[in-house]
Amino acid sequence: MRHHLIGLAALALAPALAAAHAPDASALPHAWRWNLEPWLLLLLAAALAGYAIGLRRLWGNAGTGRGVSVQQAVAFGIGWLSLVAALVSPLDTLGSHLFSAHMLQHELLMVVSAPLLVLGRPLATWTWALSPTQRRSIGRLFQRKGWAGFWTTMTDPLVAWALHALALWAWHIPALFDAALENEGWHILQHFSFLGTALFFWWAMLGHDPRGRYGPGHSAAYLFTTMMHTSALGALLTLAPTPWYAPYVPLTGALGFDPVEDQQLGGLVMWVPAGLAYVIAALVVFGKMLTRARA
């Protein structure tokens, strides 16, 4: 019966978990609350406004689609909207009650928001939102030895791959995951770690290696290995006979869901669609490599 439920969830990926008991009506309104933290809304608004202003100035000087293509601008916009969906929509609050919702939130950050934002070339575009004097000052800052060394190290494909893997596995250790559930500061750090390491990872994988030492073959290998270890973690979560994270047990039950099946669905989210995203990205990198080889 358990394997039958897992199979159905893998096909449908719908949050139709078997009810453990009648849901607690008092828990439902809180679980669907929007996250309207002022500092978060301010950061998201500043990121979008800076990009829009920079894009307008860039295209005003170079022409529409020059420097940053229309497709790249659309990618940034979709990536920004996915950040809102992950961090502002009720998915954020629901993630504190359901592991599957929390996992969907994390995967949105790592395999949707991060690559789309990177494709949008945000650093170059945000720079155009500044005055010429400010751009020169920022340029001198980035050229300083300390910052340049840090950036080169963090965007090295091997370093970015390792940090992303470390963040993913470390935060799923029950003690750390439970701490993030029970403490808002740890929760913010968890999300910052996932999104930050994912941004560096995708920056390196999508051809922005500043050293130029790694080709598309290396990027494809890192993407495939990331798919393998994330799928392994997803499989462990899916096949675990008991819940890993104790704080979810009463919260999930209050919404009428079984904690084990909720964890199974969360594991499937990491195992199947998230793993597939890395495979698709690797195939795209391979395709570009073959196209260049034939040219």
C-alpha cells in the first residue's frame, strides 16, 4: 500500500495526502497567511526597480535587446516572480506546517529562481541603474584584490558545486532543519544559504566562469552529479519509514495530513522534478557544446 501511494504521488505530485484525522480549523487560516515582512518586500522591490531602471537606461543607450536580450530580461522577470511565490506567497507560511510545501519552496529557490535570475544578467543591468560616477566607484571596488579574489573563488565551478552540495545536505540534518523551523533567524539563514549557493552554482554552470578554465563538459558533469546527490537525498526522504523532523509531526497532523506521507511527497519533489531540472540544464549545456564544435 505504501509503495502504491508513493507511485501515485510521483505521477501526480499533488498534495492529496491521506488524512490522519480531521484538520484543526484554527490552524488553517494561519497556514495560508502571506509573508509581508517589510524588509523582504523592500529587498524584492529594490531588486526589481533597479533592474527595470538599469534595463531602460541600457536599452536607451544601446538599443532594445542590446547588452541584455529580451529573453534574458524575461528570464529575470520570471525568476523574480518565482522568488515572490517562494518567499511572500502563502507557500512560505504553509512550509512551516507541511514539509512538502517547505521542500517545494526550497526547490523553487534553487532550481527556478536562481538559474533564471542568473540568465537575466542582473549585475550588469543593476549597474546601469547607477550614475556614471557610481558605476566607476563600483567598478574600482570590484577590481580590488580582496573582492576580486573572493568573487573568483566563489564562482569557481568546483567551489560553487561543493558549497551548494554542502548547504543542501547540511540543512537537511534533522538538528539543523528543526532549528530552522523553530527559530526565524536560522530559517532566514537557511533560505539565504540555499539561494546564495544556488546563485553561485548556476553562475558557474551557465558559462560565467571568470577564469575560463572550465568548458561545457565540466559544467555538464557538475550538473549531472548535482542531480545524483540531490536525487539520493530525495530518495532517502521518500523511503524513510518515520518522519525525520519532529516539529512537523503535530503541525502536519493539525492540518489533517499524515507526517510520513507528507515527507514522502516532499522527498519526491526533490527526487523527480528538481532532479529533472539539473538533467535538462546539463543537456542544454551539452547541446551548446556540440553546436560550437560543429561551427
